[in-house]
Amino acid sequence: MSDTANKNRAPIGIFDSGVGGLTVARHLYKLLPEEDVVYFGDVGRTPYGGRSKEIITRFTRQDIAFLLEHDVKLIICACNSASSVALDELVKEHTIKMLGVIQPGVEAAVKRTGNGRIGVIGTNATIGSNAYASRIHLIDPKIKVFSLACPLFVPLAEEGYIDKEATYLIARDYLKTMHEVGIDTLVLGCTHYPLLKQVISDVMGDKVALIDSGEETARVAHDTLIGTGLLRPSDGTESTGERRYFVSDVPEKFEHVARKFLGEPINKITRVDISGY
Ligand code: DGL
């Protein structure tokens, strides 16, 4: 058997600072149900979004080292904060194909905007890095980008505050300026924000298109596997691939929140000591 034939049965590795990456996994499972997946959630050190570039890079390097131990064929960095500040540097340290969530979100937003005014919301790390804006400008320097950190959206999503009045109040306050600048496209540049899609959409109105970077990344992962010949060959049974979950702290809490993020219960959660990587 050739190397590619062996490799295409290997799992896809996906990681995030915690549970958030499951919103990306959810789309991946829809598009690539037969693929085996190894998910690592760094719940012991979450959130990444308020941390420095140095710390996020150190954590991300360890997350990648852990996935490489599982002989994955592709690594998806589902975390916007890690994709923004660490991935460019870490990609250079490995030969394996790695995807971040920024570029897919950028390309979808540029394609979608009609008036050339795009909003981007994310964690402090993502917004502070300017990763979305600079990549949008590489494609089209004339586009106006309005970036805004919305850190409270992360705990709201994790606590299940997805349709509460408190969430509407915070969203209205955060997004006031986005209204004023007349964007027609808003990038949800954080793993957690798709859970608040309804609230954000109600607040922004139906003239503003919401771009889910995670959904776009799942599409790119699908195309990448086809393009590289690494798509798992169908065995004709259409069975669902094996999905294994690893976390750096209490698996029970991960399981509880994961149901909301993935939309289904999960099993096979293993706790690992990430400090050893
Ligand atoms: N996963 C992070 C992101 O997409 C959000 C949570 C965190 O700050 O770690 O930026």
C-alpha cells in the first residue's frame, strides 16, 4: 500500500482552547462523517483569548505536539485566538498540513460583502492581533474593516445564556458601533459566537450577513483532504468515524458543556497532562 493510502485512514486532529472548537467539529462531522477525529480541548488553561501572544504560542505548540502523537493527517486549529497569534509561526515548525480558522472566514466575508464594509468580532487576542483585518486587506485593500472585541460572549455561551435578556442587553451594547458604521457582513471570529447567532442576528438585523469562520473552515478541510488525496476511502457502509476527545482538565465539565456546542452527547473523553508536551 502506498503512503497516501495508509495516511488517508489516519484521523483528523482538531484542537481548541476548550469546548469552543466543537462548533467547528460539528460542521466537520456533517461534511466528513466517515472520518476519524481526535479532538483536544485545553479546558485546563482556557480561555486563551485574554492571554499574551507568547503564552498562547506556547500552549498551541503543546496542543499540536499532542495531536501529532496520534498520527493525524491534518490539523485544524479551531481556536480563533490561537489561529490569530500563534499558528503562522508554528506552521513553519512542521510539515503536516495545518488549517486555522482565520483565512476561511476572511475569504467568505470578502466574497459576501456588497458595500465593502466588514465587521469582525472576537476575543481580545484575536482583535488585538489584527489578523482578520490584515488578511482582508491582502485580498482587497479598499475594504473597510471594523474590529471589536466582545469577551463577555464566551462565558455567556458556555453558561447557556443563548437567548436570555441579559445576553441581548450585552449584545446591543457591544454591537452599537457596528450598526453605526454600516457594515453589511459580520465575521463571528470566535468559536463560541455561533451559539449566539440568533441574538447577534436579531441585534444586527437581517441586512447584515453573519459569517461563521468555523463552518467555512470545515468546508476548507473537506476540500483540502480531497485536494491532497487524503480523504478517507468509503468502505461502503457509510458508518460514522471514531471520534475521540482529550481534555487537559475535568472531563465531566467538558461533557456537560460539549452537549450544547456539539448538539449531541459525547463519550470517550480522556484527561491528559498537556504540560508534558
Ligand atoms: N476558542 C477561543 C477563540 O475562538 C475562545 C475562548 C478562549 O478565549 O479561549 O478565540
